Amino acid sequence: MAEYQEYNWRTNNVLSEPTDNKTVYKNYTAKDREVAVNALRNLMISCDDCELRRYSGEDDKLLQKMLFARNFVLEDSFELLKNYVYYRRRNPDIFRNLHLYSEDVRKALENGLPGVLKDKDRKGRCVLLLTATNWDGSYSLLTIYRAILVALEHLTNEIHNQANGFVVIVDWTEFSYRQSLYLKPAILKLIIEGLQDCFPAKFKGIHFIGQPWYVDAALTMIKPFLKEEIKERIFKHGNNLSTLHELVHKDVLPAELGGEQPSYNPSSFLASLDSHKKGEVNGN
């Protein structure tokens, strides 16, 4: 939409040294990004961990994601990269056969777990939507997490999303007590660790709507695992959609969230993933 505004990251090249002696690259032109990526790669090459050194051979795309996720603070980006590598090493079952055509992942995506709205919000952020009542329990919470990772791997290939980040809306409306028994604390903790500390994406807001008391109870259990900055970005709206609309304007939201867009159809995002994958296969 015309009123959307992107954060200003396409300006001049500046390199600054803050008081904590961390190297920060500001105002990210293509040249800035190249310099920062090379600096990050050099840190990897010179480290003691042989697996990290192997990752130094990755193309620039992964390293740039790390830099954007930590606002181009070099040392923080390196820590994120280490977390990313070690998390994958510790949890091989999550990443085994992790792709769009994995049967369990595809089932979750068909149910809109997650879905992605076609328009960015007014701050240029990509909006993910999870409609919890669509989860019938025929696949696990871990499967939903794997589907989220597949979606995010695709979405973070766009530099716009790397720069502006994501908003997540979880709609708990009509989510039953029986369904809440699928919310295993150990898996929730694993998800928090992965998305909070180990994945190269910025989560700018996490919104819960229509959550019943038993979901609130489940979410309370995971609160100790959240960093303060993430806690500050979690908003519980209950049935008050007007407070959601203050933070994510209804001009991008589907009708079921009180928005001005048609009802969300999960097949739309899945079709875009399929189209992209076919383009990769055909070399486009």
C-alpha cells in the first residue's frame, strides 16, 4: 500500500565503534553489506571450531541474514551464527528432511500453520498468521515448528524481510482444552530457543488473540525462557481486536481478524512457495 514505509537502510556507508568495542556497520548499501559479510566470514575462518570454519564456505546470503538479524553488529552476528550451527547440531531430528515437500511440513502449511499475509504492515513488516484451531492433532507441535522454519527460510531470502522483520499473530479462537494438551512444554521451550537465539530473523511483535485461560496457563510456563526484549513484544489481546488494530492496522488483516481484506486462504502462501521452488528447479 502507498502508506507503507520501509526503515531507512539504503543510505550511505558508515562504520562506527561503540563504547563496548563492538564493530557496527550502519546504513547498509550493497558495498556495506559486502564489507560486513567478508568481516563475518573472516571471523569464522579464524575461529577454533572446524564446523564453523566449514560454514565460512556458505554463500553470502546466510551471512547477510545473520548481520541483519543483529543490526549489523559484527560480534553479535557471529554469536548468532554460532548458536545457529550448534542448535542444528544438537537437534538433528528437527532439520532432517526439512523441506517444502516433507509430508508433515506440507500438511501444516496446508492448514495455515503458518500462513503469511500478502501485504506488509505499515512499518514494512511481514505478517505471519497461525490459526490454532486448524490444528487437529494429527501431526505434532514439532511439525508446526518445522513448517515455521521452512516458511522463514524462504521469507528471509528477501532483503526487505531481513531488514524490517516479522510480526506474528496467533489466533486461539475456538482452540479447545483438548487441543491445548498438544502444547508440550519441552517442545515450546525448544521452539523459543530456536527462534529467539538461533534463527536469523527479527520478531518485532507477537500477538495472541482469543486465547482461553488454559492457553494463558500454558504460555505462563514458557515465560521464564523468554528474553526481556521478547517479553516486551508479546501482546495478549483476548477478544479485543481494537487493541490489535492499533499495532497491526486492519487494512492488511483478513476479515476474521476484523480486517479489511478477504478471509485468509492458506493455499495462497503454499502456492507461492511451490512457485518459488519450481523456479529454483528450473534455474529461474
